[in-house]
Amino acid sequence: MPTWPTLTGAVLAGALLAPLSVAAPAAADAPPAFHINDPRITESSGLQASHRHADVYWTHNDQDTAPNIYAIDGTTGDTLATVTLAGVEGRDLEAISLGPEGDLYIGDIGDNYDGGWSEVWIYRIPEPETLADATVTPTVYTATYDDGPRDAEALMVHPETGRVYIASKKEDGGGALYAGPAQLTEAGVNAFQRVADIDVWVTDGAFSPDGTRLMLRGYFTAQMYRWTPDGTPEPIDRRVIPGGPMQGESVTFTPDGRTLMFGGEDENSEVEPVELAGELLPESARESSPPEEESDSDSDSDAAGGRDEEDDEGISTGTASTLIVGVLIILGVRYLSVSGKKKG
């Protein structure tokens, strides 16, 4: 196997995705980027900004030896609390979302066997009032899909209606959005109904705090949707994405709805802010924006991942060109590495 030169995944991802990066200057009060530095968190898979504790984010491992969620300081990256879910297996935790009543919903919905598990689970706990290590017993909901088992990594709770949604990951390159019952029940199985096709390889998702926007992200791309009154997503833009990390895994809105925080899955993974502008802003954030800021945002859509000319597949030509360049970079680096090894 060829030996690669000393290039980090973040640097390589930056080379691949640089034209997709958001280049808007950071506002004075913009949240900072940070690294999750807890050595126990090796595969941060879900991310949720706390609405109770300022500058705190909840996360969890992809597959853990114990079903734990962690409260992370959004300035230092330190772990402030570890909450262990009692009485559950935690087979494949993939997502975490905050409901309108202030409860955290944790999706044990991963399925690395391409739909090999007939049932998945959703765990619900109140967001802790104080940040301290604790063990809690969650409410457990059993879930299925109306069209059969799916591999999924995104679970979102609508902040107004409280309805739970799951976005599947794998289905011929795309996926689908599923809506749970109006109210989940502990007594039986909760059947999730397919409501929309999703043309993204979804690794996480989040509703804006006002419920007017839905963000679904994949490894290299992300799609913003306008949430319609009938409860379906309407695509707005598919280029909101940070320059790294290489394996993009999680996303959450900040409590004010003006910034997306994108996270990766690797050990010591970075969480990176992307400020929103123009139509990407949730309605409440647009209404609260100064007129001059809103005007600038609408006229300079590139500052927040504005539209690019799209091909018939719905992927921007800029995105396609970037990915081609990225592949050439990878092949070039691999060739140089192999050549150097042979000469040595």
C-alpha cells in the first residue's frame, strides 16, 4: 500500500472543497470554531446546540461502549458533563435533536447492514438543568419505516410541532425523509411515513430554531430547505458547506438561527461555523436583520453558499468541477507517493 505524504484530512478536504467554502467575514459575535478534545469521543456523529446553556453543544459517539452523550464547551472543546443512558443498548447512535419542550431526542437509528434491522429506537431525556455527570433513564420509542428498514443518520425534531423526522442515508445514492406520528408512543411501534425524496447522502440534519429551515448534510455537500406549511421540504440551495473536515458528519443551528455549526467524525474533530445570509437565513433571523445587512446578504449570495448554475442532476457545475479537481489532486499525490517509494 503506498505511503501518503504528510497531509492531514482537513488540508486535503480544504483543497477539495475550497470553492464551496463560505468566505463571508465573521461577525464580532460569531461563534468560534473548536475541536472536541475528549479522547473518549472518537466518532462524534450528532451535534445539537444547547438552548439552556450558552455556548454548549451536545454530541455522542457513533458506536460506543456505553450509550453516553457529552456536553461540550463551544469555546474550549472541553467536556463539561457526561450523561449515561440507563437501560438501553445504544446499538448505533447517530443523531441528537432538541424538541420544543426542551427534551433531547437521541436517534439509535444507524444500520450498517443496509436495512438489516427491522426496528430502531429513539431515546428522549430532559436537557439537564445543570452540567454534571449523571445517569438517567430515557423514554424509549420503537420506530419502523413504512417501506421497510433503512440505514439512517439524521433525526430532527420540529421545534414548533414536536414531530420527529428521520432522513435515510442510502438508497441508490440518495435517501428519503420520513415523518413520525404526531405524537410518539411508548406503548407500541411508531411507523415513520415517507414524505419526500432526498437527493443527498445524508449524515445529519437540523431544523432552524424557528422551524422555517431544514438543513441536511452529507460528507461533501449540504442542502438547505425551506420548510413549507404542509410539512414538506422545498430545496433552496445545495452549496452551504465548510472547507473541512474530510468526513463531514454533523450539523446544528446556533440558538439564534444565524449560524450553522458543522462537525466531523474523527478523533479531535473540528466543529466549524458557517454564517448564513439571504434566503438561507430562517425567517425569524431575516426579520431581525437590519435592512442594509439583509440587502447585502441578498445581493452577495456567495457569502453564504449562494446558487451556482446547476446541471440536470441538481448538482452545481462548480461543485462538479471542484470534485474533479479534488480527485486529480488525490491521484497526483498518490502517484508521487508511489514514485518516491520506488525510487527509494
